[in-house]
Amino acid sequence: MKIAPNRRYMFSLESVAMTDIVLNMFIFFFISFSLIYTFSPTKAKHIKVNLPAAKHVMNPGSSGGYVTIVLSGEGPLYLQGEVVTTQELEGRLSVMRQDDPGLTVVVQIDRLVPFKNVVRVLDVLNGLGIERLRIAAQQEK
């Protein structure tokens, strides 16, 4: 008479290992995508701009609020740190101007920006009737 051995397999250990692998992959991709999103140039709060030098540098002004427009050398146009198109710039500035008629606009222009891009922004400001305009510069040494 042949006695069958009592074989029991440990399926629970295999499922624990598979769960561990899946969770590690989840953590890896979660961290990777969050880093990609965090360090994306379009989401950066600090925009690097090489401003031209000038002898007489003024502060933006104390009357009313001021809005910052940045034309970076890399191409995008920023309004208050957010990437916008020229049409979005015009729409948002018109709303801001209705809220504050004495709005001051500070334009930071990188040295590498083509002049046609500067003219587009100045045209938008002129079309909206914004008279208080400051062009940012760094102090000449």
C-alpha cells in the first residue's frame, strides 16, 4: 500500500512577494512622476531671466498693485509666474485692469528674447490702455 505524502504549498509567501514587487513599482513611478512634474520648466516659480543693465533702476511703484510679465529666453511668456499665450495675456490683463485702473505692469525681458516678441507684449499693453509700465533692469556695476 502506497501512502501519499502530505504536500502543502505556501501560496501565501508567493502572493506577499508579488505584492511587495507591485508596491515597490508603484512607489518608484509615483516618485518619478512627481519629480518630473515638480521640476518641469513650465511649473517653475522662479524664472531665470538675464536682465539688461542700467544706471538708473526704479522700483515698481507703491500706488496700487503691480503685475509681472516675464519674457524668458527659452520662449514662454509668463504672467505672474504662469505660462500664458498672447491672447490669454490680453484677457487676464483686461480683467485685472477693470479691477484696478491704476495697475502698474513690470516687464522682465531676457537679453535673448527677439524684439518682435517684446513688441507683441507692448502692443497688448498699449491696446488695453495701460499707461504705467516699468521695464525691469539690473543695477549697472
